[in-house]
Amino acid sequence: MRFGPVPLDQATGAILAHSVALPDGRLRKGCTLTDADLTRLRAAGLTEVMAARLDPDDISEDAAAARLARALVPDPLEAGLTLSPAHTGRVNLNATGPGLVHLDAAAVHALNRVHPALTLATLVPLTRVAPGQLAGTVKIIAYAVPGAALDAACGLARDAIRILPVRHASASLILTEVPDLGPKLTQKGRRAVETRLRALGIVLADCVTVPHQSADVAAALVRARGSLRLILTGSATSDLHDVAPEGLRAAGGVVHRFGMPVDPGNLLFLGQLGDSPVIGLPGCARSPALNGADWVLERLACGLKVTDDDIAAMGVGGLLKEIPQRGRLREAT
């Protein structure tokens, strides 16, 4: 592509780089100049324009954007994405339903190194998205790109972005009561958890409140109908053998991990009962603010395994915004 001032007698078919105000109207940037356009420009006293002229092997911005987007998402229905029509060199990739953004990060990096004009910007990997939310955008930042560069980018980026759909349709919530926990706080916890589930398209199949005793937690876990099982205790879990983890073991389940390097959210435990993942929620889950439990819940909801390594890796970026309602803040005021 050649870019710069172009004499009007050589500008037919060139792409106008900057809008031009004329006595009889305006020529918009990005338009392909016709003989009629050049007549208007001459009548206004101009002799040249800033324009881009494509070389024989160049691909125009919209055609390039559409082709790169199709390489990224060869099967939009299967990938859970819609592709917008190409316009001004841009194609948007929007989620069709709730889920998590899954990326081949190495492929995205490789694509973005091919040519400065070929770009893909995405959300952070495993970001939760709602239906219609923008997950990525292809943008060609010049009026055209070399065909060879586009070929290389398409080859590197094939099937590099998709939405992992939610796999669990229902969840159960078990709340425990302690003498100094008022009913308002219990209900606040239920509302916050139910809001999180609703954002993922998950139905709260049942919610029970039981005494803060391992036997009662165990019985509630066995009776729970949801394919995900959540426990929010009135008194924070403070050990691998505290009331709620022991309740999971008494129900026949296993505890995989207690504690995570995300704050708020340190006091989470993770386990399994049969085919159902079990999350012991930290007390900060009573707040709608983001906490470590959100990251675990979202991954499990989408059918991903959450390993010790996964949780350990959450520490990078795991210092989240403080929740003022917490009883013990990081820094004394």
C-alpha cells in the first residue's frame, strides 16, 4: 500500500485518508474516490488529496478483517460467538451465551506479531461473559494489508478464541447458622450467591439453612439436588478440619484443598461429592464484589477442573479490591 499526497489526476480508485469539506457537501474519509468525486474536488480548488493506493497483492481492510475473523472463529455456532459484519476494518466477536473466554494465547500473540496493521484484542483469558458481550475485536488499522501477511495471520490464528459454555444447570446452597449471625446477614448471603448463579444462567435448585454442625451439613449435602453444591457457613472456615469440610467428609465426599492466594477469598475450600463439585464459600461471598470464589465457581460451572496448580496461579493478580464490610481489613484505618 502506498500512502501520501496524490495528485487528483492519479487519484481515481484511491482511498481518501481524511474527510474533506466541500461547498456542496463532504467527502468522508475511507471512501474510494470516483471521477465524480475528483470533479468536485477540482471545483473546490484542490489539486491533491491524502490517500491510500492499494498494491496488486493488497487486501482491503474490510475484506481482510472478515477473513481473519473467519479464521479465528471457523464455526461460530460451535464457538459460542457471533461475528459482526466488517466495517472500517473491524469485526466484533460477541458471546452468544454466558460462559468463559477461552484463548489460545500463543496463537493470539503470534497473530499480533505478523504485521502491525493486523490486530486482535481480547478479554483476559477465562473472563466471564454475558450473552451479547464483546469478547474480542479484529481491527485492521490500515486501509489494506499485504495478502501474504494476512495468509500468515490466518494460518496462525485458526480457532484461537471461543466461549466455554456453562455446563451445570443447577446448584444447591447450604447456609449454616451461628448464634451471633442475624437472619438479615444470612439472607444477604443467599441473595449474593443467587445473583452470581443467575449471571451464569444457573438455577438455584434448593437453599437450606442448617445448624453450624458437621452432621447437619453432611445431611444437607446428601439431600441437595443441584449439580453444583455450595456451602456458606455462619462462622468462617478456619481449618481443613473445620465444621464444613468435616461435613463434606461425613457425607462421603472428599476435600481437595483449603485456602487460596486470592484476597478477598482466602478461606475457600474445594471438594467433591460423587459427580458434584463442592465449594465452601468464604465469608466475603456475602458481598456482590469480586472475590476468589467467583473464579473457582465460574471455572467449575463451565466444566473445567480446578487443580492445586490452577489455584496457586491465581495469586498473580489475586489482590482484589478490598470489601469494606469485611470484619478484618488488610490495613487498619
